[in-house]
Amino acid sequence: MRPKFEGGRNIAMKVPPHQYEETVRFYRDVLGFEQIEELLPSVGFRFGANQLWIDRVPGLSQAELWLEVVTDDTRAAAEHFAQAGTARCDEIEALGENFDGFWISSPASIIHLVDGKAGSW
């Protein structure tokens, strides 16, 4: 049976250090978005029905956008993506031993977290 997928509520913006402070200031001060305080020191903002996380990432030359996909069955999802030839890229960021999920890349090189637990962040 094919696993079910839906868009998750988390969006991660990976930002190089030279753009980080101004990016945070833009969402906080210019747009006036509500900052998520529960997970400090992580910097996140309420972004409508979603949450936008801004991560400082050394070594980047430009910002990247990462998306979350929620599934009801990560094992079936992994098999589905493997059969479809989807690139799996778990080495890009550690998720922790008990995290039920993994990383993939779309054909356009957009990173997606495949998450078995809705609202896990």
C-alpha cells in the first residue's frame, strides 16, 4: 500500500552567516511576524499556518529553503522514494536516533524532511 503524504507545517530557511542577522531582523522587525519562543535558541516565526525556522549555516553562499513532508508510514515512504529514484540525503543534517524520519531531495534540489510524526518540531 502506498504511504500517505501531506505538507508539514515547518519550513526551514538555511542562511549563510553574513545574511543571518538581517534575515532575522526582516521577519521580526520589518514584517512583524510573531517569534516562536518555545524552542530558543532556535529562531522561528509564525508564518500563517506554518512555522518558518531560520538557521545559520556556515559554508553556504546563499540561502536555501527546506520543506517538511509528513507521512503515515516512514518505512513505506522510504521504499516508495527508493522505487521512484528519489535521492535520499540523510548526511546533510543529523536528526537524532529516535527521530522517525529522513531527508530527501526533489529533482530541483529542494531538501525535504520526511517526517513520521506530525508537528514533531
